[in-house]
Amino acid sequence: MEGGEWFDKPVDESEYTDYREYVDNPMCFQAMKAKASGGQYGTVHGLDSVRRDLQLIASNCNLFCGGRYPEVVAIVNHLRQVRRE
């Protein structure tokens, strides 16, 4: 997934020290993989949970990156568009 690597791992909070001022509930693909491995997406409502976590990645990106890193916001918006197609 082109651009998706931005969201593979948790944000490095030692580098982006103000991240938690913007984001209360971090999410990344690594955390989603752990949830899937742990069976947290294996329920009847699993697909809804996956969608919520993907949306959380996107909304966290918009909250934190909004005015500072427009290129990252463009990537997450592209990923949203690909998901809809």
C-alpha cells in the first residue's frame, strides 16, 4: 500500500513530543495486526472494529498532521479513497 508505511508503527513520541496533546487514542497497522492475532477482530462485529480502527488512524493523522505535514494528510486521504473503491 503506497504511503501506508507512515502508519505501520506507533508514532515515536520521543520525536513528536506533543503528539498526545492532539491524539488521545493512538492507532497504527502494527496495533491492528496485534488485535487481529489476538482474535479481537474475529467476532461478528469484527469488520466494524477494523473499519473503526482504520478511521481512527485517519482521524489521528488529520488531528496531528493537519497544518504541519500536509503531505502525510494527503497520503491518508488517498488511502481513504482507495478503501472506498
